[in-house]
Amino acid sequence: MFPGVLPSGRINCSRIAISTICLQLSGCDDRASTRIAASRNPIGPICFGLIPVPSRLARKKFYHLSSNHSISVNLAGQVEPAVSTTQYRIHGDNIVECERAFSYVVLAIGSLARTVTGPIGIVTCPSYEIELHSADKLNFTFLPGYGDRRWNQDIAAYVKSAGGRLREAADAIVTVVDGPAERPLFAMEFCGALPAGNNAWQRHGRAFSFAHAGIPYFYVAELGGYELTQDRERKAERWPNPAIPFSFFSMTHYQGSVCLPVYEPNSGARAETVSYYGPIFGKNDFLEYIRLVISNSAPTRAAQRLGEKCVGLVELLASARTRQDTLNTGQWEEARRAVEGGEGLTGYLAARAPLVWRKRASIGSLTASARAFMNFGATISLGLTSTSLPLSFVPRDRRRAFAAGVRRVYPDVDVAVTTWLGAITTDLAIAWVAGFKPKGEDSRPDRGLTPLARMLIGDGVHLLTFIYGPAPAAHWRLLTRSTSQLIASNGLWEAVLGVSDAVLLDTGTMVEGTPRALLRQAWASSFPRTAQTLNVTPRVLSVSEQDVDTALHVILSSLGSDLVFEGMCNPPGGDWSGVSFIWSRESGEYRWLTLPRVTARGEKRPDHVFGLFGLGDVAACLCIESKERSSDLEADIGPRLISYTEKLFAGAPSIWRRHAAEAWAHHSGDWGPRSTDFVSMGAFVANSRAPFAGVPSNTGLDIICGFSFSDTAAKCVAHVRALTDKGRGMLDHIVAAGSDNPFGDFRLS
């Protein structure tokens, strides 16, 4: 590319559906060229070409501006108003989250956009370009996957160092390139899981972290989803505790940084549910927020409306709740005023809405002393908005009695800890965290429990976390010797120590020398706040399964909707919210919701599900397992992928629609097995010299595909081999269709 400016214009081309011409003018060379970014169809992948610019234009005066501004010169050589190209990046948990975030941006910009072109660029970091009617351009580059091994800088570490305290990355973080650095604009978390039980607070560590780092955070979740029976029959709608949305409101108020939920109706929700909760659905307000931020305008009013809807949901949930285990509607409104007025949530609850609280622990390894402490806690603490949540608080006037009770149950607690426990300067909240499963692995949902408590009470109230689950012995040794190493190696401990003022420990796995309790000063140095400049280069340093999933998604999707339908893409960090499939364009799209996390013996949920058309009279379904290494492909994985999908499709779908523009509807008609040819594939990172080395001989797969990536090439190479006759038929079909694919070259062997 020549140095200088990038004016733009339009040209008609008989073979191109959408064409954008960029005149690249150089002040150092008596040459110029015109680059065409053209798509084969308005939504397909684009390709590049060069056409010459008339020599008379090459002799015109050149205009030198900054790298993101230009002066447009039309083909008549006339200077047009200045336009700009703004560079954005979308850091995502994976390619799906990047695209999901971008879809919100496109919806937000709406009619302001003239064209949306893409994907273009590098297969591992694809880009999209939005051209506005003003001729300004917005370029969005995707960076799927997090980690310091993957990029030159870890954005999650940046958020932590900026005050976030926790190494938590949202599903997507949208940034703008501002000179030599990136500036985070907002973060998004997408949750398709049922918002009940500990699932409801699993991601609160992320909300806490981004709020404390001063980065606007939005939790995009669904309401009205159903829990299913083992036979995939509807069982019951599941709802969050009202404390969950209230915590977002209170966190936003305490920190002064937007940290709010955006609720949308679940695609399988009843019409009555959608009507009842309609006033609090916030997608349009969220889209307005995005549009204002992208246009560099103040989004204050849009954020205020989302905050009002957040509190509105609290009241709706409270009024619809059948169990009286939380505040009523009027009390929640009073709690809101107490938070806004400075009294604080615990101050209000202690004075005007005390709730009887009791902890119920079901783990078999609970020690006698832990049970005694729980019983004591039930007599002296009050419920933190609920009688059933594992959160309580001790009013300040009870703290001395509380400290004395702790000393009776745990005589080995250090005097400095009991002195702190007995301080009457503020109320004391308690998070009761099991934290660990019977075999010692940490419970991911419990990572969000301590942050949930902090989001409810703010930084002005003390917080004690009591851990009573069977943590591994290695954790206790690290807690004593190196809290920094423990925090770096385990997300649950990071959440507990990053948010709590003190911890109290009681499990049967504690090793000799483990302190009974610790105060924050024991680990405070493990959470330094440092000033960093964010600038992540969109070039993958170490390829992984993440890139295999990105390549599969980008390459197969770019073959065109007339050939391929993508029913599921579940890369690392993805979810199990559903699988879709189309048997024919006339039959409509069917979707199965709320997939089980644990699959039956002899089955394996695929990472990707694609429908392929044009192979014959029967629809073909490609089920793919992706791995970083070929040797990780499991025995009989091919038949297990097909068994899972075939069994799923044999049962009635949850919802359906005739076409993509139509709203989803609950499927209630008869359902029988549809004729489908199932084909299995295993995909992995490959060495180009020996792409199939290490593939086990007992996978039972129909196709194997090894992807090799280059530091210098935009394309990857897909080394493919059919292991069965039906695999050969599908592979020939894909390779023929992808002969000119801009993101990957197929090499058949």
C-alpha cells in the first residue's frame, strides 16, 4: 500500500454486486492505483483486485493527512469533503461472540449504514467494514480468544490492572483505536442459560471487574426460558432472584460506571410472559447506547432508561414470586431509595426489613465446626435481601457478639481477625461459599457469589467470605506460601480474595499450618493497580483450537447460504443454548433449546453442526469435533457425534420459524424423524509437512481436516481426507464449492 490518503468513490462493474474504490495516492511516487473491495454477493466474502488510475490523476497535487483521515478525489479529479476511517476491534471469547457483538453494532447503526462488507482480511482475525452514508467508514477487526500466549497483550490483564482486580474477560469487548492505543468502549456478556440458581450469578465477577475498571458493561440475558425434563419436555419457566438485577443497579450507583443488564425474551418464551415483562426488555435502549457511543455522543439517557428497566424487573420478579423468600415490591423500592440516598442496602434491611436467614449445606464433607458456625450465623445474621441466598449480614451493633461467637467456635482464630470482626464501624456481610466439588475441582458458579455480595453492598460495607468446601491440599499450601501464585492459578480464589476483606476457612482438607482466617492485608499486594496502555496487535502468536473453530466457521459460512446452513458453532468459551437445522428451504428452521451439559454414554455433543445442500435428495448434516491436536481425537468420536445429533433431531424441536426474518414460535405439532445423511469430521491444528500425523486409527470419523496457518498469509490451508465413502461424497462437494475461497485453500489427499 502506498503511504498517504485513501479517498473513496463508487463504480459500476458488471460482475460485482458491491464495489468500493479506494484511490491510494502517494506524495513520493508519480503513481496511483485504485483498489476494489468487491463481494460476489452483498453478504458474501470479498476479494481484492487492482485497476489503474488515469495518469492525469497521478500528476495531481497530493494531500497528506493523518492515517485515519482522507480527502476524497473523484474520478474527475475534484476534491470532495473529508472522510474518515475509524478502526475498532472486537475482542471476544471466540469468533461467535465477536460476530454476536458486531451484529448489535450493525443493528445500532441501522439506516446510517450504506453498506456492510465482510468478512475480509486474515482468516484468524477477520474484519468487517461499515460505510456510512456520509462516506465515513468504520472498520471492525475481530480478535477471537483471550490470553497472553495468544496475543502480544492480554486484554483481561489490562482490565484487572485498571482496577478490575479479577482476571475476568467478558464475552466481547469493543475498543476503538485512538492514536497509538486502544480505548475500551463497552463490554458485553451474553447469557443463554436459564437465569436461575447459581447460574444467575456465575458471571458477576466480570460485572464487578469491569465496573471497577470503569469500562461500561452490559449483561445480555434472556427471560422466559424453560427447564426441560430428561425427555426434553417443558417442565417450568425459571426466573432469577430479584437480587440479581438489583445488584447491577446498585453496582452502577456505587461505582458511577455503567454496569447493567439488558433483558430480551427467550425465543421459546410464552406470549403471556413476553407481554408481562415487555416493559423491561431493553434491547432498543441498548442499541441506542451503542449508536451514541460509536458516534462519539453522550449515551447518558439510554443508560438511565436501562437502569430504570433494571429496577422495574426487580419489582416484576418480586410481585410474581410464589415463595415469600425475599423482599416484597414495596420493600425493593425502599431499598432502591436507600441505596440512592446513601443509607445503603444493609442499613435499610437492618432498620426496616430484617429477614430471618438460615444456611442449608448439602455437602457430605461438612465439618462439625462448619455446621456449628452456620447454625450460629443463622442466629445472629440477617438475610441479604433473601432468606434463601447464601448471603447474609451482621448489623454493626451485633458485630462484637458475632466476634465472640466466632472465637467460641474457632479458638484458633488470630486476635487481629476477631478484633476486626468485632469492629462496629460498619455492617458485616458474609458470603457462604462451598466453592469446591467433592473431588476438589472448583465450582465455577461460586466464582460469582462473593462479587454478587460486593455488588449489593458496595465498598463501604465489610465483607467476610466463609469457605467450607473440600479445596485440594495444594491450594492450602499455596494460600500459606504464595497467594499470588494461588490467585494466578485458580479463578475461584482470585474472586474470593480480590473482593473480600477477610476469609474464614473450615474444611476437612486443610493441611497443617493453614491459617483459620486471614485479613486483606495478607494478600493485598497480589492485586496491584498499574497504568497500562492497551494495544493488542491483531496477529495470533500461537494457534490453537480457537483458530480451528474460527477457520471452520469463516470458511464454511463463506461458501454461501445456498450451499451451507450453520446450525451450531461452539468454540472454547461458547454455550449450549441450542442447535438449529434446516432440511429444506421450504420446511423452515427448527431449533432445539437448553442442551444438556453432560451427554449420555456413547454420545458426544458436536462443536459444530452444518447442514449442506445439493448433495442429493436427502439433507446432509455435518457434525464436527474440533481439537488443538490430532492426537486428542477420542476413540469412536465419529459415531458418538452422529448418535447425539441423530437422537436430538428425533425428538421434537423447541421452536421453529419459516424463515430468518420471522419470529420464533413454540413448536407444538407432530414430529417424526426426518431423512438425514449424517457425516462426522474431526478438525485440528496440523503441520503442513505431515498434516495427518498423530490421528488415532479408531476415531470412526468420516472426514479428517488439519488446518495449517501462516504468519504471513491471510489464508489457511485445510488438509482434508475422506475415510469413508459418504465422507468422500461430502468432501468432494465442499472442495468443489470452495475452490476460490478467500480464507482457505483445500488440499485433498
